[in-house]
Amino acid sequence: MMKFWQRYALSWGWLIILTMASVAIGQYFQYATLNSVLFIAIVMLIIALKGQQIVDVFMELKHAPSLWRNIMLSYVIVVPLIITLIYI
Amino acid sequence: MPDNLQQALGASTNEPTASSKSNLKKLPGDLAMWFFILAELTVFAIFFIGFAIAENLNLVMFAEGKAQLHKVAGLINTIALITSSYFVAISLHSMRVRNDRQAVFRLILALVFAAVYIVIKLWEYESLFEQGIDIETNTFFTLYFLITAFHFMHILLGMVILVYMAKNAYQGKYNDSSSESEFSGFESGACYWHMVDLLWIILFPLIYVI
């Protein structure tokens, strides 16, 4: 069974990896001149993944009433989705 | 709030059992704080969407503006805030197992990483001012300064809250059974800090990366 600090440490590591990934992808697309919408969609997906970690692990909403968890998860999905749609 | 103490005691073991999980379905912190968090998130969502629309209308200006920003500074700030949030999360656990000194130490570490953010952000502003760039330079920098400065103020408020939480934890106020609501205050403060982190998670890629 995972101890509490392992769960938080894993989440921290995952957030750092995702942050690095989004910056690395940004650098790659800057020079590769590939489809910018695809790039934005990938970065926004990374935002949603990071948001889910903060909401479920750091804010401890995974075991909270589903209404509040769903509201917070919706935010980290809907806002990046709207931003992606604006850039299309 | 009696439920808070109940949850606090339940969480003091390593993991809640399957049967106890359903009983522990409670919102961390005060309900009022969550409504406040929702209001803050809504305001920032309007900022983010407004920024994206403005960028779509001024692609060249925004590309030039973003090229003048210091991406590494933004990256360091992201890592600093995530790490700060991590220390706040584990300090909450320390409070639940009644280890006040450890909680205070972890809150101080969280404040140190928050201070890293403050120093780097101020350095970033100063370097832009030295280049003659300010809030009136163009639409990009108007939005850049508005959004990041508004977030900066939330960081400052969050730091005040963390100091208050550390002070109360140091004085053992969260261990006083007659002040159960104070423990809920600790959770509320922690959730506010995580919200500030959550906002930067969206702000950084939107303004610095894409």
C-alpha cells in the first residue's frame, strides 16, 4: 500500500515531468514549424493532466463529494478546451 | 466542525479502508472558501479566454511579445510553485498526525519556494522595465502585466495565509479540541494555496509557451 508521502511525491514528480514536457514540446514546435493547433492541443492536454493531479491529490478532492470534484475537474478541462477552440 | 476532527483522526492512519472511504466523503476546509475559490477561478478564466482571443486577433504582436519574455524564469517559477504546493499538502498530513513542529517546518519550506517565485517575478518585471517595456507598451504587455500582477497579488495573500497557518500550528492551536474549526481553517488555507498553483499551471503555458 502506498504511503501518504509517496502519493504526494509521485504527484509532484509527475507535475514536474509534465511541466518539462510542455516546455520541451514548445521548443520543438518553435523550430519544427509543424501544425500549431496540434501543438496547442497537446499543451492544453498537459494542462488538464496537471490540473487533475492538483485537484485530486494536492486539494484532496478525490474522496470529496463528487459535485465539488466534478466542478474542479471541469474547470481544468473546459478552460483549456475553450482556449484550444479559440486558436483553431 | 466535528466532521473535520473525525476525518483528521481517520486520516492519521496510513490509508482509509474501503468501508471508511464512503464515510470520509467530505470537502476539505470551509464551504465558504470553496465558493471563494470558484469565484477566483471564474475571474481568471475570463482573463485566460480574453488573452487567447486577443492573441488570435494580434498574432504577430503576441508572438513578438512572448519572444521577449524569459521562459526559463517562467519554468523556474512553475517548479517553485508546484514544490511549494507539495510542501503545503504534506504539512496538512503532519497536522493530521498531530506533529505540529513538522507541519511548521514544511510550511516554512513552502514559504521559501513561494519567496523564490516572488524574487524571480520581480526580477522579470525589472528586466522588462529596463528594456522600456511597461503596461502601456502594447495589448500583449497590458494583458501580461494585468494577469501576472493579479496572480502575483494572490501569491502574496497566500503567503500571508501560510504564515498565519504556521503561527497557529506553532502555538498548537490546531491541537486544541475546543477549536476544531481551526483545523478546517488550515485545510482552507492549504486549498487556497493549491488554487494559486492551479492558476499558474494554466497561466504559464498560455503566456510563455504556446
